[in-house]
Amino acid sequence: MRAGPLRHKITIQSATETSDGMGGFTEVWSDHTTAWGQVIPVKGLEALEHRKLEHENVHRIWIRYQGGITAKMRISWGDRIMRIIGIRNPEERNSMLEIMAEEDMD
């Protein structure tokens, strides 16, 4: 992929559990890596369930290949947070990654 479409600066974050001092744990997100990518909205849905409006926004994100990215991570893009729901390495060529991510609408 040419560099032109990779115009969105995203941060991939990983979670670690830290002790809260009371016998429990708190999830803390820290930056794993930063990359230039292409963010494409692929699905948007609003539904009324149990008298509550539910939103769902799914994005396809293309970045240059980086090892170590897993579905347990999330993406921060500006003030938006997206949960990784799938990662694909097309043709196993280690040149690009296709990441499917669902935006946290809360």
C-alpha cells in the first residue's frame, strides 16, 4: 500500500493489571506502539434494546505490518477508543495488517 492512504495516526495499547492496594486489581492501558494507518468505517448501527439506545461502529484499519499485536489490545485514535475484534495478515506476507475494531461508544 502506498503511504498516501495511511494518514491517520493511531496508538495501539495493551492492558496490564496493577494492584489496587486492597487485594484487587485495576486494568491500566499503556502505549504499545504508534503507527500511521487508514481507518475506514465499515458498519454503523443504532438499535433500541431494553429501552436503551445501543450504538455499534466497526472500523477496518490498515497499518504496515508490526508483530506482537493481538486481539487483547485496543486502538486509541484521537479521543476515540476501539476494541480490536480481529487481525488479519493478508497472504501471510508480513507487509500489511488488517485490523477490525469496534468503537467504544460509552
